[in-house]
Amino acid sequence: MLPKSAIDKIQGNVSKPCFWKCLSPGQNWKSKSMRIIPEEFVRRTPGAFEHRVVFSVRWENSWQLWLERDKNDLFMIEEDWNEFVDDNHLGPNDNLFFRHDETMNLEVQIFKNNGDEIIDVPLEVEPETEPFHPTHKKPHRETTPASTSVSGGSGNGGTNSRGRQRSNDVKNPERYLLNPENPYFVQAVTKRNDVLYVSRPVVQTYNLKFGPVRSTITYLLPGGKKEEGETKIYNGQPCFSGWSVLCRRHNLKIGDSVVCELERSGDLVTAVRVHFVNKD
């Protein structure tokens, strides 16, 4: 456990509701008691956490965890919590600091007992995106959330932790593009997250720029249909809301792939043209 002086220093400049988790004697990270969201925290964030929560970490990965009530306590679903524990290789020397970001969202920091913060992907966890080769316009392939109705679960046919996609690779994704000069990346659908992230390699490769936070982003769909989301920034990474709703409405399942073609007006990304690869 972190010494009190370290806890006070970390928490000192935090004005938003927050809480800690660390192991007590006889506990492990998969103990039921570790899945409780503290009652005091829930009271300080009325209405923020009813059905689910999204964890974001320093290295720009996120996890969606569904919630359930057991008597008067609010618990994270065992399967979702265990996945977070396994993905981050949590052990007896780890301390978790949770800070309320906005509705349904918590920023999570991991500290060792000596006060060192984990700021990169933990050991044995693969990076989320494939490397980009500068001499070839290779599509970036990432993972993104499906909706709650997505079938398959995290253990059977979905996408596991970072980068271990189970959907088929998309061959010749350029053939889906309306404009072959547009930036694009290939996205694999998983059960996690609520937003469509645009990774740093994609941003840097195409020198992308984005509108202000909460500015409208348009999803352009086959048949001339449109849906809208908002531009957001989580941990310095641009992303678009409305993605899980789109996945649910169009019956995207875990393991499906889509080609995301980015439309720009001037220098700014204003729309995402969504090509349903597995819907042909």
C-alpha cells in the first residue's frame, strides 16, 4: 500500500470525486469486494453511474464495465472487472486511483507501492495498434466498442486485450474508399468503450486536425444515411461519441471490421465515412 504522504500528494490537486483501491490481507484483485464502487463516491456523482462505467488509462486504452446492484452496493460485473485486472496484470504491489472525468467516465492511474506510476502498457500486454511503415500507405487497424447487445462475449470470438484482434484482416481496404486520397483506418469491433478513437499514429501520419471539444462530427453511412456524434478528447487522444449507438443500430458484432474514411473541410476532420466490410 502507498504511504499516506504519497496518497495525499497525488490527491492534493484533485478537485473531482475520487477513490482508491488496494489489496488488504486475504484479498486478491478478483475478490468480490474489489468490484464495489464506494458508496460515498456514488453519492458525490449522482446519476453518473447507473448502468456502466468507462475506465481510461495513461496509455490511451479504455474498458467498458457494466454495473449491477446487489442490495445497497453498486458492483462492476465480474467478467468485465476481471478482464481489466488481467489486461493490466494487477498484483499485490499495485494501487489504483480512480478520478471522475465526466458522466460514466473514470480516469484510472496505477501506482506501485514505492510511488512509481505506470504510464505505459504493462508488461506482456501488446500495443493496441499495428506499426505504420512510412513507405507504404498501410491502413491502421484498431479496436473499438460494440454495443451491449453484441453477441459473443469477451472470451468467445470477440477481441481480447490490446491488439489481439480476432476478426479477419481486411484485404485491400482502399477499394472501399470514396476518395482514395482520404485518410482512413480499419477498425475492429469489440465490446469495450463508447467512442471511436483516432490513434496517435493515424493523427501523425495524416497530420489530422480536429474541431473543438463537443463540436459535431457526422457519421456518413451507406445509402446516404447520417448519424451525428461529438468530438471529444480523452487523455489527449481525439475520439468521437455516438459510436456504440451506431454499432447497435447497424447490428455490428464483435469481430466485425469497418473501414473508417475521414472527410475533411479545410484542415479539420468533419465526418467519418463508415464502410461495413463484413456487411457485403
